[in-house]
Amino acid sequence: MKRFFGWALAALTLLSTACNRHTVIPDDELAQIFHDAYLTNAYIETLHPRTDSLNLYTAIFANYGYTTEDVQYTIGNFSKRKSARLSDVVEAAIDLLEEEGKRYDRQVAILDTVKQVALRTMRRELFADSLIRIRSLRDTADAWIVVPMAGRGEYRISLGYEVDSLDRNKRLQRCTWVEQNDGTIAQKQFYTLQRNRRDAYTRRITADSAARNLHIRLLHFPDEPKRPSVSFYDVVVEFTPAEEDALHQLREQQMGLRIFADHFLRAAIEKDSL
């Protein structure tokens, strides 16, 4: 950070010109000017400014009621003041920036906490079944689950399964996909089931408002289907809204009844029409 202030002071020197009358700027105001100049440096450094871009400092000085000449004169005057050091003003400006940074860090942390609370609060189950047993080809109708999409966000599919020794198929798969509003299929994926052991599966799907249904086909036969013997445990589809939507829903929930809420206006209109 001190390196940036050195750059700032060099830039201020470039802006200085001779003048007959100058104002000595108090140390606390000079520290605040350095603070603002540092923030300007941090911004314009990313833009690779030309030398004439340094005139941006003039507006900073003017905001405090000073000119470029006042700033340069004050900086030069430090050598004549035995009880004052320019480095003390620079340190004061750094302290301002660091304290400001801590406040922003706290605000970011609080906002991040609010986001996490919103996501947890608005997360909900769209489908749950503790046990689905498939013991015949006729049972496979129960193995096709269609879940209406709840909006944009993340859909988490989790389940456990076991293919036992009575199963007569060489290969078994599971298939998931998203049905869009226009009938097209997106994010289709196949997963091979492991045999003779209890296993678990989790998949996360991110969808937008164009998605209509989530399809979960617990059993898919790549080859000619034969008698299956598979058990699926704790099949759950969980939906977490997009961050922005979750925050909005949490805000609506916490606000309760709002004067201009749709349901309030509807109730008022219905009451007035009686």
C-alpha cells in the first residue's frame, strides 16, 4: 500500500506549478485527500492511464476546496515543520483505508451469511420416496419419475441403490434429463449401476426458467431387458433457488403483508366490489 502512495505523491508532483499564494492543508484533511487519491490510483491503474489522466486528482483537491498548488505547497512545507512528518500523514491515510477495508469485509461477510441463510431457508424437497423396489419388468413404470421444475436454481438428486443377485440383466443404467418448455431435451446423462453392493448416487443440475420437467429414469436397459431385481432407497429431489431469487423470497417472507402486495390489492378489490 505504501508503494501506491509513493506513486500517488509522484503523480501529485507532476501536477504542481508555481503560484504566488498557497494554502497549507491541515494534516487530517491531507490524509483524507491521500486516501481518495489512493482509491483513484487503484482504479485508473487498471485502465493503464495516459499522463494527462493524472488530472483526475484536480477534482479530488477541488472537492476539499484546494488546488493542485495547495497540495504541492503543503507537501513541500513539511520539511520546514520540525514537529510534523509527511510519513505520519501517509500512515493516517493507510489507517483510514484499512479501517474502511475492515468495514467492507464485515459487510461482505454479513451479506454472505444472509445469502447462505436465504439459500437454506428457501431450499425444499420436490420429491421423496424412502423405498422403490423393482422386481419385474412391469414394475419399471414406477422407476420413471417426472418432477415439475420449480424455477431457476439447482436441483439435487440423491439416492441409494442395490442390484442384487436375482437380477438377470448384464447391464443396468440410470438416466436423467431436463425437459424444456419447448419440448426439447437438455442435460441428458446416463450412469451405470454397480452390481452386488449397496451404492449411492448424487447429481446436481442447474436449470433456468426455460426448464419444465426433471426426468429421472431409475432403470434404463441398454440391452434387451430381462427380469430386474433392484432396490432404490431414500430417493430425494431437492431444489435450491438461484441466489437472487432466494434473497427475494426471504425478504418477502420476512416482510409479511405488504401494502402493495398482489394478494393485498386483490383482497381490497374484492372487498370493495361487495
